[in-house]
Amino acid sequence: MKKLIVVSAAALAGVFAAPAFADDDMGGMNMSAPSASTKSALTDAEVKKVDPETGMVTLKHGALENVGMPPMTMAFKAKDAAMVKQVHEGDKVKVRVESVNGMLTIVKMEKRS
């Protein structure tokens, strides 16, 4: 004769409970949102050309992670004319490029020392 086994949900919960983990089991993974410093990080670049008439600055730049761009040489619109007047071909700079109204724009530029 066959026997019918009835198991309560409470009993199953003890059998299938999730295992306990020690503190910091994620081993150094950073699960937090990007910090403010990451969001405003500057990238090293070299000024290759300056065009004051169009407000464009050509940069040989490192990876622009915030806009998903690998290192390359490219012309960017400067946010304002003062930026264009401050730099010359060959200058080493740190820049922040962002998409402004659909156009990649230099929003911050500092000469490196």
C-alpha cells in the first residue's frame, strides 16, 4: 500500500531556506551609484587645433567614459569663446565633454601643469 506524505509549508521553508553569508560576501564589488567625482571627472587631452571663428577645438583625448567615446582625435565645440582664447596648439589640458543639445561640447577645460 502507498503512503501519502504531507509536509507543511513551514517545514519546507526550513529545508529550502537561503544560505547565510558572512559580511562583505560581494568581495569588493562597488554596487553604489557613481560618485560625484566620477560624474565630473576630467580627461587628459592635447590641443591639436584651435579655430576661434567657429569656436571649435580639436583634441587628441583619452577615453571620454561619460559619453562612451574611446581615445581619438576629434574637434569639439567649446561651451564659450573664453575657452577657445585660453588654449593654443600643443597645450596639454584636462577636459570634460558632454552632450549639449545633441552636440558633443567641451564644458570644462583646464591647462595641465
